[in-house]
Amino acid sequence: MATVNTAWDHRASNVFKTWLIMFFFSLFTVAVVYVIAQGFGYGEVGGLGIVGFALIIAGVMNFISYFWSDKIVLGISGAKPIEKKDNPEIYRIVENLCIAAGLPLPKIYIINDTATNAFATGRDPKHAAIAFTSGILQKLNKQELEGVAAHELSHVGNRDTLVMAMVSVLVGMIALLSDFFLRSMWYGGRNREGRGNQIFVILAIVAAILAPIVATLIQLAVSRRREFLADASGVLLTRYPQGLASALLKISSDKEPLEVANRGTAHLYIVNPLKGKEAGAWLAGLFNTHPPIQARIKALQEMEGKV
């Protein structure tokens, strides 16, 4: 008997996979910290001191980002707030979906660009914002816009900003520790009395070089998994997978790049706005912020009639 995968199954699967990645990422972080601390030759307290220092710096950076990133991103994107009278249709769509999701109405912004895209930002549902390009409002029909809005509201409801902030703290800590260790080796630190044994020094050098790359790959994997989760959660709001699938196909087929987007903000958008820069090969795909459109559409099609 064939297994029937509903939208709830897809959502639960993606939640599980996200936290599984986070669990192994935490173990990876602990292992990297341990190896680098041993490479420094510090005792247990000294090693914890290094970890604490790096964590504090990374935490401060991400604290600032967490509370101010929405304003920064909206400013960089040239997004302008609108009121209901400016675009009643998109306001009604978002309002109805918020009622269905039990979420407060976010601020709605428009980016004056004919490229098709959208993103959500904000540290929690009470401080959320959704931005649509003028192009997506013109080129998508109502059901497709509902799919896009439901996807973005799902990012808000799923606390994706919080999850990615947690990941960023871990990535930032690894990057700081790795850089600190390599600089200490370069600037005469290798002769410091109390340096760890040679095996740990070698392991620490390898970890300091490779760990930031691996951490970034894990960060991107979490980002891709959250996109799948938002797709499935969005379908649970609209009960119409084809609307989002059609929207994704139209947005990805639009060859016009979004001028205000950059590599720092690309992961926020529903589809990679840097047209022509999303690699399709498996190895290159590890560096993508979004899953392949074909995979997302296939997953949505599997939910058809099962929500």
C-alpha cells in the first residue's frame, strides 16, 4: 500500500530535518571548539574562556542584527510601506491569511521593481513585515499571490528569523575562533609556551581552515530546509498547492534580476533574486540559498488533494 504524504507530513518532515541539522551542527561546533582550544594548549577553563569570548562577540553582532536587520533590509531593498487604500487586493489577501494562521497583520511594503519576488522579515510575528515587488503584484493572479503571501507568513509563523539567528551565532563563533587561532599561529603564537601537543595543533589548523566553510554549508542547508517548510506551511493556509507551485514557476521563469538584491539579502526572498547565479549541479547546489525550483514544485504537487 502506497504511503500518502499530506501537507502536514511534509511540514513535520521538514521541521524534523531542520532540528536534526541543528543538532549535528551543535555537535560539530563543540568538536571544533574543543580541537582549537586544545591546539591553543589551554586547560579546560582557558578553553571555555576562548569559547565564551567568541560567543559573546558573535552574540552581540547577532543581537544587533536580530533587532535591526528588518529595518536594514527594508532600507537596502528600497521598500516603501503602503496602506490598505494603496493596494486593497494585497491587503485583503494578507489579512485573510493572517486570520487563518492566527497571526497579527504585518506591515506591508512595496519594492518599485518590475522583477517578480517577495520576502518577509522581522524578529517575531508582532514585528513582522512582508515586502512585494510591484512586478509580482502585476504579473501574478490572485491565487498565486495568495500562495506567495502564505509562504512568507509561514516564515513569520515558523520563527525562521530566530532559527537563522541561532545558526548565525554558531557560524559566527566558529569563524571568530578559526580566525583567532590562525592569526595567533601566523604572528609568532606557534612559539608560545603551553601550546598544545603537535597532533592537536595540526588538527586545529585543519579545523580552522575547513570549519568556517563547513559551517557556511550547514547554514545554507538550514536556509534551504526552511524554504521547504514555508512551502508546506503555506499550503496548509491556502489549501491550494497549485497556487504556490504556479507562482514559483512564474517567478523562476522571470529572467529579470532584482536590482536591489545582493548576496547578503538573497536568502530572504521566496526565489533567488540573483538570476543566473543559482547553480544546478549537486556540488554547486550546496552553496545555494534556496532549493531547486523543480524540487519545490514536485513537493507541492505531491500535496495536491492531500491537505
